[in-house]
Amino acid sequence: MLLFDKNKPIDQEKTDAMWMDEALDLAKKGEGMVPSRPLVGCILIDENNKKIGDGFFSKIGGPHAEIQALQKAGVNAKDATMYVT
């Protein structure tokens, strides 16, 4: 698995790492809520590098992190970047 794309500028790598760290922190909020299921966090970023949606898996049978983030972003989700654990 390639963690960083050597074709991306270093600033983009730092940005990607920052948002992925935030998604990982968000995923941890689901600890104890979804036994025997993976912890999932999701962040949606617009073209200006602004967070427009987020979510984490918190209830078995409930909406997954990606759905929560997309619902929060609404129509702004078009052309957004998703960081998901």
C-alpha cells in the first residue's frame, strides 16, 4: 500500500495526512458503540480545502460515516474529496 503519492506536491501530502488524521480521530468516537464492527470516520473537503461534511459509524443499522458526511455536505459534495478510514 502506498501511503504518499510521490507525484503530489509535498504540501498536498501534508494536507492529505492532516485530513486523514482528523478522519481517524472521528472514527474513534464510535468506540464502544459498534461492537465487533470497524471504526469508520469520514471527512468531505471542498475544492478550497474547507471541511463541508463529516461523520462516524456510531450505530449498527444506522447511517455509515460516508452517508452522514454526504448528507451534511448536501449539494456541496459535488467534486469534493472524501477522506475515509
